[in-house]
Amino acid sequence: MPEEREVSVLVGGRAGDGINNAGALVARLLSRLGYRIYLYFDYPSLIRGGHNFAVVRAASRDVGTCREKVDFVLALNQETLTRHRGMFHEGTAVLFNADVVKSEGQGIPVRQILAAEQAPEIMGNSVMIGGFAKAAGIPWDLVEDVFRAVLPKGTDLNLKVARRAYDQLAVARAIPERGDPPLPLLTGNEAIGLGLIRGGLDAYISYPMTPSSSLLHFLAGEKEKFGITVVHPENEIAVVLMALGFAYAGKRAAVGTSGGGFCLMTEGLSLAGMAELPLVFVVSQRTGPSTGLPTYTGQSELAFVLHAGQGEFPRLIVAPGDAGEALAWSAIAQEISWQFQVPVFVLPDKTLSEGTYSIDTAALPSREDGLAVPGRAASASLPYRRYADTPDGVSPPAFPGTPGAVVKVNSYAHDESGYTTEEGDMVSLMTEKRLRKQEALARAMNTFPQVNVLGKPDAPVALLCWGSTKGVCAEVGETLGLRVVQPVVLEPFPVTQLRVALSGATTLICVEENATGQLAAIASEYGIIVDKEILRYDGRPFTYESLLEKVREVVS
């Protein structure tokens, strides 16, 4: 058979069956074969029960979306086959737990294998992975390497049950090795965490809220390795206030939440704006409003984070499109926040936060590439004025413990030394000072490549997208010969770079996962008019085929 350039695998079962872990194992096996990986995990907002599934797509190039047909199905329950029958094609290989599923394909006697090795039920997904490896023609030594790398506990027993399934099945659809070295696999949240650390993170404070929760778990597990403080306070109000305390003390802090939790943080955000305390907010979007669909995706918080808080103060918003951008831009966000003493937002969504991507760390910008922003040294001049008026509005920082300095921050209107005032002239002076930072911030961001151009760069029809829709838009753009334009920075809005990226385009189509076209609305404020919009707001991301059909409809 001809060499396959890509393969998709669906793993499905109940909550509690370890579907996410099984999907991660499949992803690592295919990565070891030299493929680039994208993994999507779907689950309802239930502690137990409900249907969980993961789709792993492995291709010869970078991918950031799923296909609607799969080549392998690993069914841990009957519902997997019932729900996903429409994803099968003529050559789909079906592997199933023969104890609970009836189907054509290759059944695996999971209970019998576990009993033979006196293994616990939770190892049933290792049995299924062993069967998949044989059906896909993956060498056993590669399986063993992956298990030993991923399963530090009970490794030998997991390998024994996997080997039994491996020996019982036949090759159904061999996946050839590509020969390329495997790339690291990171979820979007892991990439954000590493980016924050790269940017000098000292403390991460968060209250768990899907889909940001795994960022808290990841950093908590790595805090000793990286020498950071990780705190889980009692609620989101405590989170933001504690983080501002860290910032006042000179510690680089970040917080993580989703839209509902950020609602509770908005008063603290305003405090950061008035007190000029640097802080990074990771707001991972899901379907709203209110509780909405807690475990599903959306891009409906852009307008919220852009306008949140009372009063007027500058902010930076970055929306990475994949794990590589998440790592790079989270580091930049951390440094920019401290350079300009402003709140900065990293704005992923559930698709990016919980999706897994191959990431080429060698291709990421380094500090030597000019993407690092030099910090300002603490001021030694006395008497110290925390809010000293400067041409760019950024006051020299100092922190408690600076010899001879009184470091006073204030949420009230204040003078240059931080003392409360209600004098009109001083209030106006400090307001203008804070707003000058917006101009300086915009100038600094213009030294960065803030807008990506993908697909066919000179095509007259352009897709405008942001965040995790980058991957699917790029692939559809390549297929149809369209220009794809993705602003990563959304505030200060990169109007000059965006106009250059769109130069010569005669038709502009905006693709967003919200109901109101929030990016399109912002672009229109700067005279960039979208001709047509393609919107999705059911909590699910665009697949390649679904967006391809929609784009064909609007360009025909």
C-alpha cells in the first residue's frame, strides 16, 4: 500500500476509563514514528459517567485541527461505536473491548488479559494501546520505550498486559515510520506554563476552573524543578489580590482562570491598572455566558478582557494560535507586563489549552532574537517616587526593602509619591501619565511580528482569524489557495501590521468561534471592514472539512 501521509485515531469510553491518558499514549507512539501531532480531547462536565473521547491526528507536517474521518477506532464501550459511526470510512480499523462491545473488527479480551496478569481494571487502556500498536504495525521495542517514558509507576505490569494484547492481534493498517526525529509534545497549558517560566515567573496563583485548571496542576508539579511558588487560594478574588501582593514585593506573578472566574477578578484588575502593578492574566475561554458549557471551547471573551475593569488604563492582549506560539508569547507577556507595569492577558481557549501539539523548540524565538524586553533596574534615586512622571509614563520601579525608599502603591487617586489626593490637576497629571504608557506600549509592540500571514500570501481572498482557529484556517487556506491572516496581538491593536498583511486583498472573511464576530467588530473600528463572517458557537472547534465547506459557500 502507498505510504500514508497522515493518520487519525479515535479513542472513546466512559469518564474514568483513562481516555485522555490513552489518547496521550497513542499520540506519543505516532510521534515516535516521526509524525507531527494534534490531539483533541472531548468530555462532558461530569465527575463520573458520560462519554469521553480523544482524537489524535498524526501528519507529515504541522496540524492544528481534526479531520472528520478516522483510520482507527479504539472502543472501550459500545457508545463509542454508536456515537462516532459517522467518522468511519471504508478502511477504518475497529478495535474494541470484547467484554462490553459487540462489533466487526478485532476484539480484545481485556478482562481475561487483566486477570491473567492480576492487573487492576485501570490498566485496561494499556491493553487497548497494546492491541492498537499491533494493528498499526508499530514495533514492540518502540511501544516499550514509550510506556517506560510515560508510565513511571507500574510500568512492567502495564507492559505485560499490553504485550498480551499485542501478541493476540493482527496488523490491520500498518502505519509506516517517517524517519523524522520525534518532537516534544505539549498541551497548550503546559506551553503557557513554560513560557511564563521562560519570562521569569516567580509565583503562579490560581483557583481551578476548566479549561485553565491543568495549568495549575502542571506548574504545581514542576514548582520544585523551576523554583517557583504555586498557590491555590480559596477563590478568584483572593487569587488576584495575592498575585498583586507578589507584584508589589517585586515577584513576577501570573494568575489563571476562565471567564467566570475572571468576572470576580475585575476589581483586582482595576487595582492593578491604578496602582500600576504588573500582572499576567491567563484567561482560557470556554462556552458561555455564565456556566455555559464548562468543558467546551469558545472565543467569546475577547471583548470582555478588552473592556474589563472600571476607569481607563492600558493593557496588552495576546492570543496564541498553537502551543509554540503559546510558549513564545507567554514569555513575552511576562516581560512586557514588567517593562510597562501593566496588566497583560494571554487569551487561549479550551481547544488550545487542553489540546496537545508537536512543538519544535528549535524554531521558537530566543532571547537573542530580540523578542526579550530588557527590564528596568530598580530606582536608586531618593526620595523615591513610585509614580514619578516620565515621558513614556513608566516610572522607575523599586520594591520593599530598597534602602531608604518608601514604596507606596495606592488604589486611590494619588500623587507621584503614592499619597492619596483629590486635587484635580494632580489627578489629571497621573491619568495622562498612565495613558502615555499605552502609546509607549504600542511602539514597543510594533518591533514584534504581531501578525502572521499563512496560506497564499498574495491571494485576493483572505481569511482573518485569531487564536486556535489558526491551524484549521491555515490548512483550508492552503487547500483553496487563500491568504490567511492571524493577528496574535489584539491590544494594542496592530493596525499598521494588519493593513500590510491585508494589502491587495479584495475579499476579507473573518473566522471566529463566537456568535457576534468580536475580532471583526474590533477591526472595523480601525477601518478594516470584513466582507463576510463564518462563526461557530456550539462549543466545538471547526474541523478541516466543516470549515472547508463553509469557506467554499461564501467564496462561490
